[in-house]
Amino acid sequence: KLRTFIIQHCQELFEEQGVDVLVTPTTGCVAPRFHNGRDMNEGISDFEGLFETMLFAQLGNFTGIPGISVPNGFDPASGLPT
């Protein structure tokens, strides 16, 4: 029911309210650091980090709205992508 409600609300935004595009950040944080050996062999189990990196992608994933990610630079402190 919730998914249907959100899809209908988004459809109303696009069709009735005249919205052409929704713009949000891709992630809610700097990219996580990847440890070559351990992460490749054992995988990563970080639900808090996963939630933070997927924070703004949820709407598109949930409703099927097409999306695109555009890189915008690097964090000066860590050198990781933002």
C-alpha cells in the first residue's frame, strides 16, 4: 500500500504539478573506504554505512523512477569521492 501511495504521489508531482525532475544528492556521506584484501575475501557487513550511502537512492529504487548519478568531486580530507 505504501509503495502504491508513493508512486501515485510521484505521478501527481510529474503530471499535475509540472515537476520535470527530482534532484537529490546521490549519497548521504563520503564513499566508504575499501580494504583490498579483507573486504574482497570476507565481504563487508556495515548496515549503518549501507543506509547512509543509499539514503537518497531509496525513492528511485522504491518507485522505479529512472535515475542517474553524477560525480561531483572528492572529499579534501579523505580523498574519497563525494
